[in-house]
Amino acid sequence: MITSEVLSMIPGDFADESKVWIYQSNRPFIEKEQIQIDEQLYQFYAQWKAHGEPVKGWAKLLFNQFIIVMADETGTHVSGCSTD
């Protein structure tokens, strides 16, 4: 995967000030795990809420080993329990 491919996956409509969390696994995930992780990440960010308000979020497994989570806080501020 090259840089342009990665950049094409990341939403372009998020504010420059969006929060980003990066989690690294101690090993690459196998294909079955990758599918499960991507499904769980989608389910998470599709219903992500902070103080009852929807969060504009995005999450993806990259390079089979890094989980990237983004939150655009221009509409809803993410804090406390919504980041756990």
C-alpha cells in the first residue's frame, strides 16, 4: 500500500483539527481478524455518540497492524466516556 492509496481512504471532509488515535498491534492481524476488526470499527463509528449527539467519526485498520480512529469535533465535542 502506497501513500496515495492510504490518503484516498481517509475522509477528506474532516476538519484539520480532528482528533486522531493510532493503536499499534504487536503483530500483523490475519485475514479473518482483519475482516472482523473492520466490521467492528464500522459498527463503532457508525453509532458513535458523545452526550447523546452523533460524532462524525471514521476508523480503519491499515497495514494489517494499525487501527486508526478519527473524530471531527466541529459538530460534537468528544470527551470522557465517548473516548473510552
